[in-house]
Amino acid sequence: MYTRKYAEALSYKKQGYRVIIVEIHLVFYKINQEDKTIITYVIIDGRREYRNRT
């Protein structure tokens, strides 16, 4: 059974974001292949709900 946070992370993935877990944080980022750069969009506490944080 998937948790709600996992399901929401999958929805971000569909939008082109990648997610890494660093200790208790979720880091959402995208890779710009042309410039060979990583753009970090948000770092959040993985213990909290993050839906609709825009």
C-alpha cells in the first residue's frame, strides 16, 4: 500500500521533478541538460504534509 506522500511524490515526477531524500527532508529538483545544471525548487520536511504548497 502506498502512502499519500509517496503518491504525491509520483505526481511531481510526472511534472518532470526528481526527488531525493536527505535525512528527513525531501528535495525536489530538475536537471537542465543543456546547461548541465541542477535547479532545486523546494526542500521540505519529509515528516509534514506538502500538498498544495505553491
